[in-house]
Amino acid sequence: MKVSSTWIKEWLCRTMLSDQEMVDAMERAGLEIEQFSYSRKLDEKIVVGLVKKVAQHPGADKLHLVQVTVGESEFAIVCGAPNVREGMKVVLAQVGATLPSGDRITKAKLRGEVSEGMLCSERELDLGNDHDGIMEVSSDVAVGTPLCDIYPADGIIDMKTPANRFDVLGVMGLAREVA
């Protein structure tokens, strides 16, 4: 079972506990920890943008020319996602950003049109498996917000699920054991 260290800390009164101290407390309680790792921090150049305009690419049937604003700046993006539409809040990887896969975003020319970044899917950001279209961000999030502020890096605890300890099959039970 994999669980976020942040989730456990939300249930604890004493949240000054480090992730390693939390893992040690779980092991002292008799839980077998298989692995502890950190999720990657997203690049600060990956931000929330607002789609202002969508037009058909003149040289390709499946591509769109998209105008995206991140506040004071506006970017021209070539996008092949079928779900892109005006008014949509999206994730924009700006030129110079590095994706979790290690790919670096550069200014590129696609079928004769310049693309100043990339609109990202959940899978490209390591936030899920959806790759059918670009990731839609909640309308509550402010344009220009770095995605690392919305999805901070987190400790992931992978533990063996004990057959006789039903009380630790949830975050509240794990937090009780840590406390």
C-alpha cells in the first residue's frame, strides 16, 4: 500500500515530525516498510494558463494554433489535443521548462508555425495516466500559478499491508500508529 507522508501529517497534532522519523515510528509499530521515496518537484516554469483563442492549423488537420495567457505574457502554442477550447485553464510548460521525464521544452516550428511551449497532459506531468488530451485545471486556480505550488513534492511510503492489522489500512489508522 502506498501512502503520502503529507496525508499522515494532516492527521497528526505534531506535524514537525520529519518523514524519516515517521517511517521509523511505523517500523517500531511493527509495520514493514518496503520503500520510501520522494515524488519529483515540478519545474517552476510549468504554470497554469488560460486559453484565449483556438484556431485550426493551416497546414495540418489534427493541429490547432492556441493563444495562451499566463497573466502579463501571452504565448502561441501548436497543440494536437482534441479537448482544447477557449476559456479552458490548462497546464503550460514554458520554453526552458523540464518535464518529469527529463525532456526540456524549447521553441519549435511545427508545420511552419512557431510553438512557444507545450500544453501538457496528466501523463506528461507524472500526475496520472490520462494522455487523451491536455490536463484541465480547476477554474479556482489563478492564471500564472506555478504547478509546483498546486502539486508539491511529497514523500511516498510503500508498506506491506499486514493481514491481521485492519486498523492501519487507512490514513487515520496509520497516523494513530505514528502518534
